[in-house]
Amino acid sequence: MLKNGTSAPVVVYLHGMALMAPDIYMAHINHLCLQGYIVLFPQINKGGIVGMASDNDQYKMMHRAIDSVNTALNKLGSKADRNH
């Protein structure tokens, strides 16, 4: 259910360096959703052991997060209340 009926504020939930699966954050994510927020959980790391060991460029991670969030916001369209 969207908080304002047709739109809802968006929370960008950034995970820790190696904690890419949303499972450990799911209780908090569900709580935010029940409060009427749209929660985006962008992947900023490359997966797997090799990815975690070699993918440590903070700038690349930041750009992946930004690109991922922008893609999600574009798909959400007017459902995402960008003013809150």
C-alpha cells in the first residue's frame, strides 16, 4: 500500500561491504514498507568471493548505487514521491 495512495517516499537502503543479501536487514526493510515507504536495496558490490576480494573501488561502488537507484526511480515513475 502506498503511503499517499498513489505515491510514497523512497528509502535507499545501502548495505555493508560484504553484506549484499537483504535477508539480514529484512525485518527493518519490512518495517519501513509497513510504514508506507518504498525501499530500494541497490547492489553496489560484484558478487562472489573473487568479486568481494577484488572489487574495492569506492567510486565504482558509489556510481553503481547511483545508477541502480536512478534506474529504479525511473521504473517507479510517479509512484516514487521524490519530494520526501
